[in-house]
Amino acid sequence: MDLTQKAALVTGGSGVLGGRICIALADAGVNLAVGYAKNPDKAVKVAEEMRARGVRAIPVACDVTDLDQIRAAIATTVNEFGGVHILVNDGAFNKAIDFTDIDGLTYELWDKIIDINLSGPMRTIKEIVEPMRTSGGGRIVNISSVAGLGPNGSSIAYAVSKAGLNHLTKCMARGLAPDILVNCVAPGYLEGTLMSSNLTPEHRKTAVAGAVLQKAADKDDIARQVVEFCRSDTTTGQTLVIDSGRVFH
């Protein structure tokens, strides 16, 4: 798909990784709706930076647990740019709870993580299908995690939510073909993100030491792959791991 003057909604676009994804899309000529849940100021700054790169960009409230807000964000994107062609699901939440700490994995925490990380992308995908098809079809890219590939990561709930997102990607790819392609990027440990701030120093050290390249995953690599998935006309239902060689998938 030619990305020039296409329109994208990026949930979690005000975050560290989401901002890098917005930059990569802007550099490819994509106009952007920068989604945020709680921090409009960051989304405003990201949108300003995108406009400085020569594309149109707006901040939009898009709490993925709020169906009305999702619908409003999509409608705003369509009204502003004349359509919507790309959805990137980067909104997520985590809290580090050791796998052995079953008491610490409360029902409330479980529900919150699943609601944001798995049900959230399901909501945004379901709501964007009709306007995306009206726009001529498009691309959906989910941001998952290597934690979804096995009993790994900083909490059971997070790992399960990302495993579900990986499978949701496959199911939606089958269900939305041929005019909407759905793929997934599964990063390994990333430094300087909200997710990494929730990890213990031991978790962070182990994550880097376990990678054959002996370093954290690269945020710009991940952002570039999002763009490549958006460009591709023949790739769908795939989950690509970018983790410096920690998980061989």
C-alpha cells in the first residue's frame, strides 16, 4: 500500500514507543491521529512534532477501555483526514507481579490488564472495520510482546493478554481479508518505556543478558517494521519478534 497521505490512528501514540511509531509513519507520508488515554499534553507535543515533519497530525482522546471514546476518535480521524487507512494498537498496561506471587495477582489487576491489552485492541479493530473499508481498506498492526510467546514476562496477566493479542491478530487477519491486513510486532525488553519502569532491576538485567545480542530491543527497529507491515500487500496474520535474539520464534 502506498502510504503517502494515508491516515492512521495510533493508540498509545503519546508514549515512548508510540511516539517512535508516529515518527516512522510521518516520515512515510502518513497523516496521524495521536491517541492518548490520560496525557493530552504529550499527545499534543507528538502531534506538533509530526506536523514539523510535513504531515497533518492531531491529538485524539482514545482510552481503549471506553467504547464511546474509541468511536469518537475514529470519527475525528475520518472527519479530519477524509478516511482512515491504518490502525496501530499500542495502548497497553502492566504491573510487575512475580509468577509465583499468586496472591499478588488480584482479580482487579487481572481484569484491568486484560481489558486494556486484549479487549482494548478488539474494540478498536471492531469499530474501525467499517470506516476503514469505506476508505478503501487498510492495515492494522498490533503491538504485542515476547511475553505472549510463552510463560515469560513480568506478570501472568500481562503474558496471557499478549498471547491473546497474538492470536487475535491471526483470527482478525482471517476474518478481515482481503481488504484489511492484520499483523503484529512482538518486542522484547525496551529501555525507557512505561513497561520497563514497572520491572524490577533484576528483571531488566535478565532481559538483556538473555538476548544473544546482549542488548535491549530497538524502538526504531520496531517502528520501521510497523511501517513495513503497512506497506505490504501480501503479509497478514503474522507476529514478528524484535528482541535482540532472546526468543527464537
